[in-house]
Amino acid sequence: MLIINRNTPRKLIWRAGIVLATAGGHGTFKIMRRTGMSKPTVWRCQARYLDEGVPGLKRDKTRPSRVPPLPVETRLKVIAKTVQESPANATHSSRALMAEAMGISPSSVGRI
């Protein structure tokens, strides 16, 4: 059903295709040629299916953020500044203003 449903995401379709090809007795290299995926990708998909079944195919692996988390002290300072101070001529700080005032990146402010 996953493969024939038009609303199924493409990555789920190729993951299901790997599992179906494996069940059909095809080897890793034939699956790689059919799907255009690398050997580690084929193996990872097979392992996830064996470990978790279809829910494992539907779930994307979470990856850590490339931006390191702010130290707790810095987070507390940003929160305190947000609650206690307002920038001149504004009702609240934007991410960019807060980042500039604290000397951190705007993406870090958004993750507090």
C-alpha cells in the first residue's frame, strides 16, 4: 500500500522498495543498482526494517544540530534580558536584536 499511494513521500517509497527487493531475494548490489542508493543506505534500511518493521521505515533519523547549544548561564542571561528589558523604541526584542545585544547568533536565540 505504501508504494501505490500517491501521497507517500519518495524516501519512504525507496525504503519500501529496498525491503521488497530484499524479500524478493535480491542481493545488495542488485538493490543498489535498482534504487541508486549506496551500500550503507541499503544496509541501514534493511536493519531498520528488521529492528522496527514499517514504523522504522517511516521514521527519519534525528540528527543533532550543527549549532552547538548555548551554555546554561548564557541562556539564563538571555531569558532575564528578555523578561526585564525592552529595546529602545520597541515593545520587545527581535531575535536579531537580542543576538546582537548578547553577542550570539540569531539561530541560537531561536533555540532557547
